Amino acid sequence: MFRGLGAIVYKESRHILRDPITLFLILIIPAVELTMFGYAVNLDIKHIPTVVYDLDGRRNARELVEAYVNSGYFKVVRHVQSDEALNREIVAGRAKVGIKISPDFTDQVLEGKSAQVQVFIDGSDSTSAMQALNTSNAIGMLTSMKIVGKTLGGAPIMAIDTRNRVLFNPDMRTANFMVPALVGVILQVVITLLTAFSIVREKEQGTLEQLMVTPVSRLGLLLGKLVPFGIIGIFEATFVLTLMRFLFQVPIAGSLLLLAGFTLIFLFTTLSLGLLISTFAVNQIQALQMAFLVLLPSFLMSGFMFPQETMPKLLYYIGQAVPVTYFLRVLRGIILRDAGFMDLWQNGAILAGMGVFIIVIASMRFRKTLA
């Protein structure tokens, strides 16, 4: 009944051992996934980037800011001198919280009155926004308990009256936060895999080597392989953005033309990434496994689901090397915050630089692989 079982097991084992790269990837991917999930998944959000507009400047105002910082949930990244500057920092995505202290703050506290503090919260990141909102209310209450003790007409006075205002996504809809990010992640996964699989498939079939002996130049061959997938990426981006707008009812606050321009830059970088993977992979299974090693950080360390500020330093810096990190900032900035070119150009420049770097490395390996 089991005649030849041992021989078949031996044969298949030899096949597996003949492909050490695939075996290594099979073993390393679960370890990488476990490590990344264990360290990157942190729902206790701290060190939220915060800007302060302090019109009072006296001790009571400084102590209030220190109370926010000492809570561990807020990190002051800048002090600004105008309402426009405060708003610009949040719109540009450099801060997620803005604290404005009125010029009569200390006077109100000393007179036993309720001193108002305005707290502006970026609702485009609903996870951080909820944490910031709850913590701000708690800080206002605790600070009041330390200051007060006085009453007015038998009713306790809140020495610090925190007026929280959620910007861009006042209802803190999860769809408004998640769906724009899904657009970027889906584009990267689809285009990277399509590009890598297509070229690896031709390598397996031997048709790519046949093309190399034709009069087609290497650059012409390379661009000829990438341009069709770039066109597919444009249609894919248009399709998923349309679904986002009309199926999930996520309004696009900013410029569609600006969004299209940044999307083209991201597609160029993603196509280059797929080409680079194809130069290392011998077959489609290896291409898929290598793509997972590249795409997994896109889910965990790009800010797609979990704020990068909560991650350990090493994972945070790895996240800065992931192209989709910058595209997510662009998507959320344009779609939710109506950010302009001057607010986002640095993200576009980094994306373009990554794309050029990756395409150069991929081109060098492409020639070497097929030599």
C-alpha cells in the first residue's frame, strides 16, 4: 500500500534542499512577521507630535504645557507665533495636535476664573485623535484639581477649561482614516507583484533571453516592460480612488491634479521596486516570498494602521525606508486635510529619490542577471 513512499519523500526532500533560497525565505518570513507584529503593533499611542501657540508665556501656561508633555502622550515639536503657523503645521502633517493658550490665561487662573485652552486635534488620524482627545480632557481635569478648590455659588469651578476641536474628520470616521491608506497599500501590492511576476515568468520561460538578442536596446526593453504596468497602475489608482469616494463616501478635500502628480511618482517607485525584486528571484515562488519581505513593512511600519511614533526606534527608521510611508502622508494630506504642494513636496521628493535609486540598482542587476 505504501510502496515507494520512502523514495518519494527522499526525492521531494532533495528538491527542497536544492533551492536553499526558497527554504531560507520560508523559514525567515514567519520570524520576521512575528518580530514586526510583536514590536510594531502598539495601541497605546504616545509621543503625539504637538505644536504650542503660547500667548501668555507665564509660569501657569508653561506648567500646563509641561503637564501635557509629562503625561507621555504629547511631544512638543515646535512653538509657533500665529494661528496660521499652528494650522499649517497640522495641515502639513508635521503635528497632530495644536495647543493655543490665551494671553489672559494666568490672569484667569489667579482670579479664580475658568481659563480656556484651545486644543486642535488632527482627526485624519482617528486612532491618535481619540487618544489625544481623551488625554487632553484628563489633563485639564487633573490640572484643575491641583489649582482650584474654590467655588462659585456652591458649584466647583474648572480652573482649566480645555476646548478640544477635532479638525478634518470631526466625527472621527474610521473609513476616512483607513480607506485613503488602503489605496496606497493596495497600489503597492498589486503593481509590485505584477511587475515582479511578469519579468520572472519570462525568465522561467526563456523568452526574456530571446528578447535580449533582438535589436531592442536594454533601456528600451526595460521601459517597454514597465510602461504597460504603469498604465495599469494609473487605471488601478483611478478605480480605487473612485471606489473610495463613492462607495465609502470619503470626500477629497484637496486638488485632484496634485494627487495625480504624486500618484505618478509613487507608481514609478513601485514599478522600480517590482523590477528590483525580479532581478533577485529565480522563479515566481521566490518572487512572491521576496515581495512579502518588502510589502510586510508596508502594512506594519508605514503608519497604515499604527502610528509610527509608538514604534521602537529601529522599526521607526525602517518605516522611513518604505516608499508607501510617504505616499500615505500625501494621500491623507490631500484627501483629508486639503494640503498643498508646499506642505507635501518633501514627501514627493523623497519618493522620487527612492524611485531613481531603486531603478538604477535594478537596471544594474537586470543587465548582470541576463548577461
